[in-house]
Amino acid sequence: MEKTEKEPKKQSRKWKQNPEAVRADILRAARTEFARHGLSGARIQVISEKTQTSKRMIFYYFGDKEGLYRAVLEEAYQSVRRAEAALDLDGMPPVDALRKLVEFTFDHHRANEDFIRLVMIENIHDGHHMVQSDRLSATNTPVIAQITRICAAGKAAGVFRADVSPLEIHWQISAMSFFNVSNQTTFSINFGDALFSAPAQAHLRETVVRSILAAVTVRDP
């Protein structure tokens, strides 16, 4: 009984001393739970047990289940954008910068299946929770600005076509990188898993890069 009585005090001090760490722990556990079971299937009790926090504490931080789900979405997108910003593409030759961005996106999506699942789930909900988040709009704007700068540099250097659209480039990069993860199971069942071995994925990654670059660069007569 002594151990049981002492643990809540220790946990309480932890929450008071580092509330941001507790919040981050909850978000990590919730991301896995929502990605695996969706909004309706996810259980706050499971998240509570994984983080050794009470449901009351979770609701204190996030309000309710939908508030927690929305916070998970926000953090998932923010983590992608932080990583994109860390690529430090400004100043690089435009073709090299675009190649690096495509490679990053392909690798990121492949390594973060939870992110892909969350995006799929939110599409099932018709973007209802994204629309409610002011933070997401501000979070996702920089990626288009980043591609716009790359396009401007490419056009100025005469290596990108004049009609290149930053938004279309982002769509193309996202489409190919996303499909590679989102449809892996059904694609493998229908056509076999030959494309999903490590060597095949490396080749497919380069194919995606070449496809994007071929779509935007000026071709020699």
C-alpha cells in the first residue's frame, strides 16, 4: 500500500514540473491510437494507460476526445513542416533543391505510416476537424511558399518552365509519395509486393524524383 500511495505524489510533481513533456507523451500515444483505430474506434482509456495519466488529465490538456484528435493532427502536420524547413533549401540550385524536397517527402511518408493513416482518416471525415483548426492553415502554408521560391529561382535561371505551378508540384509530390504508403496493402494483394522491397523502393524513389523534375524542367530542343 505504501508504494501505491507514494506514486500519485511523484506523478503529480512530474506534471507540475514538466507539463509540456506530459502533453507530448499524450500526443505520441494518441497519434498511434487514432492512426490504428480511427477517431471513433480510439479509446481514451488506452491512451491513459500508455501514458500513466488519468483521463481527467487528458481532458484537462485537450478538452475532449475530438480536441485531442485535432491536436494530434496539428502536431503531425507541424512535424512534417518543421522537417521540411530544416532541409534549408534556400540558396541551393533549384533542381537540387526540388530533388532534395521530393526525396525527403518520399522518405518521410514511407517512414511515418501513422501520418498517412491520420490523413486518410481525416479525409473520411471530409476534413471536418482540419477546418476547425486555425493552426493547420498557418502550418501548411510554408511548404507552398518554399516551392514557390524554388520555382522562381528555376525560372530565373532558365531551367524551369514558365508555366510551372508550385501548387501542382506539391500535389504531384504528395500524390506519388502518399500512394506508395496508403495503398501498399491493396496494391500488394493485387499485384504482388515486388515494389516494396528495399531495393525496389530505392528505385521507385528515384523514379518519382525524375518524374517530378521532368515535369518542370525546360527540355532541350
